[in-house]
Amino acid sequence: MTDEDDRRDVRSEAEGAVPEEKQTVTSGEDTAADDAKGKKKKQGSFWKELPLLIGVALVLALVIKMFAVQAFYIPSGSMENTLQIGDRVLVNKIVYHTRDVARGDIIVFNGLDSWDPEAEVPEPTNPVSKALRAVGTLFGVAPNEKDYIKRVIGIPGDTVECCDAGGRVTVNGHPLDERSYIFTDPVTREQDKPSNERFKVTVKEGQLWVMGDHRSLSYDSRSHRGDPGGGTIPVDKVIGRAFVIVWPFNRIDTLPIPGTFKQPALKAAAALTPVTPLALGFAGALPLTWLTRRVRLRLRGD
């Protein structure tokens, strides 16, 4: 390699080099400033998105409430000891689209225009209070004076009566053992009677006979026998079945159907109920048909 070539290489390197004073240097202060700007952007983005998130949550809650599961606040002691004042329960609104209401179910139903409210709830006096009440009712943290929660004792076709020789409520002549859920005083340990008043009712089609577990306190079907439905409530007013207590945490529990409602005798009676009118119809039709045939034969001189 010649001296001229060496000089050419040195020149090329010098031309490609960046002067020290022109090199870009990022200081720690600049990096911190960029990080702060990024955090501010993220925070600003969060606060802008928050109303949208709240709106979506409320819409989802409304959809779930309307079609699937709804929370309800317990305002009175009519279902003690099973449910306490202040409990929150979840109500399945789909179940009765797949099966009929069953004896022993704890149901929530709308009593508007049929039953007076058990718990008087003061009406909000200003728009803010009304809005808060509406949101509270939506999430089951505020009472709704139009809705009731009771236990189903009789379904369509049942004859519900109290009391038999043992002081028990009977369904289609079969006694219920209600000791597992009827109110028991926590101090005296004395249990309510199944009913302090005597009654006998046959539940009509499309109706239900319902009673509270705190029999001496509950204003239920027994107290509404003078109403048009004779104390029963329409099946189509049922909102859903309460299936679990979700609040307070120390009372979280399921709400199953008591075993007494699963006795085979009740199912057998229910199975016979729709058949009985048909059987009676056939029993009356046979002799009537025979008599009509005999009259015709006589008239013809046979």
C-alpha cells in the first residue's frame, strides 16, 4: 500500500467520524421527564376511560338483572331464622323457564296492586336520593317495598290446611315437618307454631300459597284470605327463586328445598291432581252414555 493510499483511508475515517461536541447524549433528567410524561398520559387516559367503564358495568348489571340473576335486600324479619334483616340474596330469574315453581322454594314476587308492603320504606325527597335508591335497588343494597320473599307451601291443585291433630300444616292431607326452618327464638329457644290461626284452602290454577318462616310475624297468604285471590299469589308475579345468601360474609349459605317437601306422598298427590277431573268426567260419562243408549232403544221399540 502506498503513502497516498494511507492518507486516503485516514481522510475517509476522519470524514465519517462525528465530532465529539455534536454527539447526542441523553441525560438522566431527560429520561425522568419522559417517564413522567408517559405516566401523566396513562393517568389521563384512565380518568377519561373511567366513565365508559362505569357505564359498561351498569349496562351489564342491568342486563344480568333483567334476564339472569338479581340481588335482593331483606328488609323485614318475616323469613327468620332462614333470612335475617339486612341479608342480601341472589335470585335466579331463569330457573322457572326450565321448571315449575316447587313446594319449598323461597321465591321473590311482586306484590304491586295485590299486597300491602310489610316494610314501609320512606320515599326519597330529592333527585340525588332517588338516583342512589335506584342504584342501590339494582345491586341489592337497598330495599324495594313492592317485592316480597316467602316460602312456597302449596302449588296449583294443592289443598293446604292447618292444623292437624299434631298442630302441623298439611298439604293434600300429608303433614309437613317444618322444624328445620320455622323461626326459633335465639334466647328462649322456643319455636313458632306452624300457624296461630286455622285455615283450609285449595290453590287454584296459576296461583301459589306462600308463608314466611317466622310464622308469628309474617304477613303472608294467611293474612290475605279476604283478597280476590283468597290469599294466593299469581305464578306470573314470581320474579325468581332465592338460592344463596351472599351478604354478610359470615352468613353466606345456600337455600335448598327442605326435605319434608320431597316426601313421595306429596308428589303422588300432585300427580293425581290433573287426572282426577278427567277420571271423574269418564266416571260420569259412562252411565250417562249407557242410559242414553237404553232410551234410544226403547223409543225405537227394540
